[in-house]
Amino acid sequence: MVPLDPRVRERLEAVGDDGWRSIILGLTNYAVIRARRLRWRTPAGTLAEGKEAADLAMEAISQVWRGERVWSPDARPDLLQFLKGVVDSRLSHLVESADHVKRRVAAVAGAEEEDALTGVADPAPTPEEALVEAEASRTQQELAARIRDAVRGEEDLELVLLGIEQGKKPMEIAADLGLSNDEVYQLIRKIKRRVHSAAAKQPAR
């Protein structure tokens, strides 16, 4: 481990509590968005090794404080952008890890074991109910994927969409992202236009 340069420590300490809260929020949201672009063999909401997006954000920050990731304020003054690179590196490692495969096997085995212990089977749906449920689920998944594809690659739109999916109001999203309410509403309108444009290009079934 490289000892932390006193000048770097001074810059990190100068960020302050409010600055760190903003960085943690922004970095966590970034980790969520980046993780969505990757294919995981784990239960929804978790990554390999049982990690969540917030874990990756805090690990990245801890690595910088410990000197394991060397930040050069002169060469890369934007600390958040540097930390995003650390998160990207960690995500790549998780995708390639053996645990990425093992966790899916464990999750399936755990579910089967739980069913065996309870001894209670859910009532089987009728063929009609199963068909309706499957179609509704597929439609929702397709719509969610279409919306995410429409804003992919534009971080401001992705962050606003993430806030909407989390059930936040525009004012809350604005506060989280350090934007004005008008800016958030403009981004929401832009998302809607993207979605409508993408929907218009979909071939009719």
C-alpha cells in the first residue's frame, strides 16, 4: 500500500461533510447505472460477492483514503470522475470473479431447500393465469428496457431516470443531483421524447 501523500490527504479533508455526501450519492448512482449495463448471474439487486452499488462506492472512496488508489489532484482534479474509474475497475473484477457464477448456483439451491423445509407449495396458476402473468411481466420488462436504452450513455438522463424508478419526486431528484427544479423537469421531458421516439420506431406486432 502506498502511503497517502499529505497533500492528497489535505485535499480529501477539504471536501467536507456535505461534499462527501454528494460524492457518495453520485458515485452510488453511477455504480447502479454501470451495473445495469452488465450481465449478472446473481439475484436481483446484488452483484457478485454479495456486493451492492453502495458497497462499491464506499470501497472506492476507502481505497483512495488508504492510498491503494493514487489520486493526483493536479493531473485529475475532478475527484468524482476519478472515483468513477475506480468503480468501473471493481465492476470489471466482479464480472470476472468465480463468485459471479457460484452465487447463482447457491441462490437456486437455497430456494429449493427453503421449499423443502416449509413443505408448502404455492397453488399452481391456471394456464390462462400463467399466460396473462407472463405477458404482463414481459411487457413491463420490455418497457423498462426500452426506456433505459433510450437514455443510455447520457449520465444526466440516466441519473434522473434512476431517481424516478426509486420513486423520488422531481424536487428530491434536483436536490440529489445539485440541479434546479427546472433543469430536472427539462431532463424528464427529454426522457419522454426519447421514449416516444424509440416507441415509434418499434415494428408493429
